[in-house]
Amino acid sequence: MDVRTRLSVAALVRDGLVLLAHRHPSRRWYPDCWDLVGGHVEPSESPRQAITRECREELAVQIHDPRPISLDVCDPALDMHAFVVTRWQGDPVNAAPDEHDDLRWFRPSELADLTLAHPDSLPGILRAVHVASD
């Protein structure tokens, strides 16, 4: 039986920039670091349904056509599903201030200097920005 935690995350990309959320310092898991938006996949959901719901809950946007991307995470307890999103309705806002204390758009060149929740995911995030900008 697979007891890994299923997560869906999204790299929202606009004008060559990627949106990251800063995880609140009081969070139990991965506090005080930058991460893609997303969260747990509920038992009744597909990863795509989960990221659509998470973006609505956390950013107050309706995403369109999330495309799966490869994202390495060296935590064997996680089953990570990642998507790149280039189209959405609404302006992303921090609709979950208990989870995140900041949202910010970053240039790819700025990402290496950030404390990321999953540093091994950096190449995948960079690929997502590149793919979305093509």
C-alpha cells in the first residue's frame, strides 16, 4: 500500500516570471521558505482537479489547461504532481494568509538565491518557465 502524501503544485508563469508563495513561518511542514502553490490531492480528486481547486483556494484564480511537468523532489514520502499554468482568470492574490505570508513573481535568475521548500525542484521550475515562455 502506497502511503505517500499526494500533492499537486503549479508553476504559474507570465511574461517569463514564475509565481511563488512564501510559506508562513508557523507552518508545520517546510516553514519560512518559497514554494509553488498547491497542496494535498483529496482521495476523490485527480491531481489536475486538485491543482485547479488549490489555485482557486490559495490564489483566487481559475486556471485553464494545466500542463503536467517533471519536478524532482527528493522526499520519498511525497508523490508530487506538478503543472505549468500560463492561462487563468483573475489576478493572483494571497487568499490563504494562514498558509502563505507573501506571493511574488520571480525571474528565473532570482530563483537560485531563494530558500526553496524543495531545492531539488529548481531545475524543474526553470524548465517550466522556459517551456511556458516558448
